[in-house]
Amino acid sequence: MSADNWALCPKCKKNDITKLIARQRKVADSYGRIPADLYEADVIGLKNWPKLEHTLREDYEQGIDEDGEYTCSFRAACNVCHFSFTFSTKIEPETVFNRGKV
């Protein structure tokens, strides 16, 4: 069995939050220093901050082969910042077949 899914990238999310906080500080610091209409436009820009896209592709697969070996794997990769994560494991048949025996 295999599947793919698109999700929010944790690295992109962290970068976005950092940029948003910096922008919020810049707008706050500009209060009273720039014309009111420009300040209001900056505030509206903060309210309309773009939502993150789902750029993290997740692929996972699991199954058991004809010899009884169970395999599970997961891979995630962002097509924007190139963050990636991989996990894979196998369980040998002896572990499965001998479960519960003394």
C-alpha cells in the first residue's frame, strides 16, 4: 500500500512566522512616523497576510511481503525550501511469527 499527501512544511511555516513578526514590528515602529494612509495600508497588508500553501509532499508505504517481512517507510520533501525527512523500518518474519511464544 502506498499513498501521497500534501501538507504544510514545518520549515516554511517557521520562516513565514519569522517574516510576519518582523513585518508586524516594522509596521508598529512606523506608527506616527509615516502618513496615516500609508500606515493603514500596511495594517491592511498584515491582515491580508497570505496563507501558506501545502508544499510538503508526504509519501508513505507499508506492507508485508510473501516471506512475512513487514516494511514501513515515510518520506516528506518540500518543493519550496527543500526540507526533507525520511523514515524506514523493517520487521523480520521471526519477530512476527514468534510473537507470544516463550
